[in-house]
Amino acid sequence: MDLLWGVASALHADPECAFAEHRAAALLTGELRRAGFDVRQDVPGLPTAFTASAGEGRPTVALLLEYDALPGLGHACGHHLIAAAGLGAALAAHAAQDGAPGTVLAVGTPAEEGGGGKALEAEAGVFDEVDAALMFHPGVHDWVRAPLTAQEQYRVGFHGRAAHPTGNPTEGIDALAALIELFNVLAGLTHRLPEASHVQGIITHGGTATNIVPEYAEGVFGLRAATTGALDDLAGRLRTAAAGVAQATGTTVTVERATVRYEHFRDSEPLSARFAAHLSRAGIDLTPPAPGVYLGSSDIGNVSGLVPAIHPFVAIMGADGSDHTPEFAEAGLSQRARGVLASVTEALACTAVDVLADDTLRTAAWRAHGSAPVPAH
């Protein structure tokens, strides 16, 4: 445990942001190499991503390690604890495997805070031979599963025609007015959206001078929805609204996705129940999330669409707090956080060993996922 707390503390003291986590990746891969794992870096073409495997063949259980920090706030989302827990669980599961068939795979997943490392890894096939993906997230609740929405951002640009607002105003086509009208249309749409769906926009370009009718205006819109399908529907509404505004104002419009899409998280109930049972031995009892409460989005959603996955929340501070705050960053070095790290690492390791050894559990997880189980070999 001293090793893992040392790793967590070192990451906390040296925060690195999305796709720049070079020292974090070096620290984690160094520990995995020392334990005999076969480490591959630059996976898949991402300098701070890696995989580390021990064992051979199927079944394969993946432990996911996050280690990026927040600009200006450091590890105010607790990724230093996620990395340390995933590392410890991978080391322990490999030791417990003791030559038995199957593979323990530690996956270094950079840039969860907006860059979508897991989404890029999933698209590149990193999880194609995996039977379960396991991780936890520190938080302010003890919840067995994560209510995480789908999300993506779109860049909308309106093109008009420049003119002098008094010299020849009738010659101008005001792109900024069109963009503002889109905000008004979306504000009216908001009241008719289903639960968990919303659009939040900002103006990123509104013109160059007050004595020139803006010929170009641009906004970025963040979309969230309870499911990936609902997100696709919301993106369609955005495109329809933008096209309607363009037609009404005489502008032309471009709508393009500006970020990697995060899919909604699909919890593996059989695996989450097994993890919760292991964690309860440490006196931490996980409950279902509160109805109607959503806790943002994560690229673990993209992984969970491919393989059975878990992403429980375990509290390191009271429910009156919040992550992405200086107080949460401070809580990440508390004695409570150290105790949670020890308990969660053990529960993740035990769940990983169960995935490797228990064919009934794997079959239940794959069936709950809606896929046929892959036979061990």
C-alpha cells in the first residue's frame, strides 16, 4: 500500500494535463515493467497512452488508469487515485493469477478531461480482445454505478457579408445576428428536451469592429443527453435549427463536430454487484445513484459500449462537496482518500481475479451486455 500511496502522491504533486502526461505515464509504466508486465507505449499513436499485459490468451481483464489533471486545479478530479488503484489492482491480479490462463491488461488512458483517450483507444481496437474493463472514480457519493451522459461539442459558423453599418447598411448580411438568433431558437427548444438533454453555447467569434457588419460569427455548443441515441437526436435538432436560421437571415452556415464524442455509460450489473460485494468487506456499502442525478460525462462510455465495464463512485469527502474544486483536490491527499485507495484496490483486484477465473460471471456479464460470451482459450 505504501507503494500505491507513493504513486498517487507523486502524481498529485506533479499534475499534467490532457495528452501531456509524460511523467505520469513514465512513472506508471516503470512500476509495471518492474512487475514483469510487457509494456507497449504510444498506443494507439498517443504519446502518453500505454498498455501493459501479463499472462496469455483469453479471458482478458482490463484495469483502466486515468492520470490527466485539470488546468489550474491539478488533480481536482482524483485521477491520481484512479491511476494508483488500477496499477495496484493489475499488480495484485497478476500475482494472484500465478500462471493460470488469461491476461491482465493495464491500460493507460490519457486525456479523460476533454481529449477522449479511451474513445480513441476504443476506436483503434485496444479493447477488442477484452472481456471486462474495470475502474473506479473518487467522488462525494458511494454509488455502485455512474450516471454518466453522452456528450459532444459542435462548432457553428455563420457566413454573411461585410458592410458599413451606416454607409451602406442594406448591403450587409449580419452573421452575428444570425448566431444570436440561433441562441434564441435553442433557448426555446430547451424547454421541450427530454430529461438530461441540454445545449450550452458560447460565442467564440463575433466580428472584428463595431463599424463593420460582421461577415463571420462562430459559436461552440456543448450537447449532453442521457443516451448516445438521444445525443444524436439533439445534434440533429441543432443542425436543423442552424439551417433554418441561415435560411431566414440570408446567411450560410457550417456545423461540424469539434470534439471526440463521449458515449453514455452502460453499467455491467453483474460486475458492479461483484465489485460492491468485495468493497463491502471494507465497510463501504455502495447504493444505486439518486434518481434524476447525472454526474457529467466520461470516455469510459465508449469502452462500455464494446465490453462489460464498471465505473463506481466511492466518496473521499462529504456529499456537500464537489469534484473539480480546490477542496476536492485537497481531499485527494487525505487519510480518507488513502483508506479508500486501499479498499478499492483490493476490491478491483478481487473482481479482476473473478473475471479471469469465473466463467459463470463472465457469461452473465456478456449476456447482460447483449453479446455472446467469448470462450476462454
